[in-house]
Amino acid sequence: MSPSRRVLPHALTMLTLAASLLAAPAFAQFYTPVLRASGLADDFAHSPRLLGMGGLSVAVADRDHELSLWDLGANPLGAFWDDSVSTLKLLPRTGSASGAHDLSASRQREDFAARTIGLPFETFHRDAKGRAFGVYGALKSVRTDNPFSDDVELRRSVSEPDVTAIANGPMPYVFKDKMRYALRMRFASNHLRDEYRLFVENPTGEYLSQDGMVLTPPNIFAPDEYKVNTRSVGAGLSYPLGKQHTLAIMADALNEKLSGTNSGGRYDGEITEVRPTKVGQATLVGRFGKSVTYGVDGQGWMTKAPQDWRFSLSAGVGAVPLSGRGRLLEREEKGSALDSRIRWTGDKVALTGRLWTSASKMIITAPQLSDGSSFNHFLSDIWYRVGTDTLWLPDSVRSDETRRYAWGYAAGASYRFDRGIAGVESGTGAAT
């Protein structure tokens, strides 16, 4: 088999696989899915008290988990009312998990390992004029080690610094006593890196969490590194509806730059996308009488952007290199999410209910047949190239539509004692 005959099938595999991996949700991220897959995820970065109670999220009221604009949906229009003074919160955290089985009476094999470290933070300055200025976010990373084969592990590392700056205060000049404004700016970066390493073997066993020798990826043309840089700006207004209800509306313009790469001595490949996204948020909170409080937070987003591909590969000494660049596909997504809660509070007993839903639709559109720079056109050219094994050619990029739905509900109750509180909750959910 000639050099070009050997390398062309792998190159085509890279382009197809990369296209599928980058068909991610509108808010492209890697940290949260990897963290959840490790079993170390939680949703209470700002409520250590609830973590200490087993992760209760519905049954127990908490100062950092209230039915308010800020705690329900991180709506910045509630930043000033979240506390009565300036605050600084630093919540360092770490976690780890592992699994192993015995190979013999004296040896074991490590099957899984994960570790995470993070520093969620939040700081706000609140003044006597009803204004709040601050930043919040987190510096975090996670690493998982999973077997790839009998003696090789796949090590996946993800880091994600994320910072959001907020300004919140009363509207100047008009409706100063009732209407409030908020401005929001966010900067975030996701970085994922895959490594293939040998298991470390010693007299006591086989371990994948140790630093075994780094190997060349089994498919050198599949991207092993992804970067997503996110920038967004937003603004919103809130207005009281009567004396006990408040409506807040936010709009954000978000821009993400995605890149999936793999580079080596003879090849270089990249999939890129610049993804502008429009995001809207509406939050309604309030109370009925003195005992019933409620909150509803809804978010919607829409985005449409093309993905481009670039590839270059040496086919061997004296052979024509394999290279190309152009349009891979066009991706459009629309989605929405709703979270609603209601709580009745008595002298010592509290009852709480929660209902949430989400839905999204993603449309993949293949390039036109007349587009000479498309990946599909590239495949057609390779079909007639001398030395190409056409049995390895992947399918062309196809137009497709995917719909996802999810919903869930939960209910909880708590009882307050003189020196403590007890809570119980239950819920269910489904996704299609």
C-alpha cells in the first residue's frame, strides 16, 4: 500500500468525527458534562449548608437558595436585594472518586479515577443609594481517568475559568422609585485535553491514575484538544407588579469561538466555529399573603452559525499532499428552559414544590452541491484520487434535525426544631 493509501482513510475519519463532536448545545462547554460523568457534580456551589444536609435543594429554605431573582435564576436584577451589606464569598472545594477490583489476593486493577478542584467566588459592594457592583464566577478544573483498552487509559482534563461582572441599581431620571436596571458582562474559557497513557504496573497492581508513558492517539486525526472562548454582554430592567410581585427581564448577546485541533509531525487539522447566540431571560417572584412565596424563571436562546474545516497531511516523499479547507456544515439551534417553585411556610413546617422543563431543536444543514470548498465536495475529489482506498471514505455531511425534551418535578417538607431543622424531599424527571 502506498503512503497516500495509508494516510487518506485516517484523515477522512478525523474530519467526520470532529464534525460530530462539535455539534454541541448552544452554550458549548465541556466542564459540566465531564464533572457529572465523574459522579462529583452538585448544584449548590453557594450553599454549603444544603450540601451538609445531603444535597437538599427543595425542602429547606436557605439564605443562598431562596425564591428570589438572584438565587432562582442568577438574574442580576436581584443582586442588590440578595443581602443588606457588601459581601465577599470564597467557597474552595475539592473532590475525588476511584474504583478498583482485585486481580488476585495481592494485586488490584484500578478501573476509574476522578478528581476536581474549584474556587467559586462572589463579591458585591452595596451602597446607600440602592446600587450593587460586583463579580462572581469560579476557577475550576476536573480530570478523569478511564480504561481505553487492556493496558491504555484515556485521561481527560478540563479547565474552566468563568467570571461575570454585574452592575445593578435604580433607573436614573425615569421611574427612579420603582424601575431598576442591570448590566452584565461575562468572560469564560473552556479547555479540554485528551491524553492516552499506559497503565502503571508494579507488584501491587495496575493503576491508571499514575503518570504512565504518553502514547500517540490511536486515531491521530481525531481532535484531541478543544477550546471555547466565551464573551457576552447583557442588559435588563425590573419593575414591581403591585406590592409583593416583581418582574425582571434580561437580554444578552453571547459570542463563542470554538476550535478543535490535532497537530503532529506530518499533519494538522482544525474544526472552527464562531457562534453568536441571542439569550433572553424573564423572572417573576413574589408572595401571596404572609405564607406563600413563589418564583418562576424562564430562559430562551437561539443561534445560527457555520462550521469550517481545514486540513493538511503529508502523503509521503514525492507524493501530492492531502489538503483542503472550506465549509463543513451550518448549525442552527433554538431552545428554552423553565424553572418554577412555590413554598408555603408555617410556624415550624414548610412545604415546597418544584416543576422544571426544557426543550431544544437543532438543525444541521449540509453545504450546497455547488459549493466547491465544502467537505462533501472534498470527498468527491478524493474518490477519484489515485491510491485512495474508497472503502474507507465516510458518508457525506447530511442535513438533519434533532429535538430534545426534558421535564421534572419535586416536592419537599421541612420541620424546624428549636436547635435544628429536618427535611425530606422526593422528585422525578425524564428526557427524550
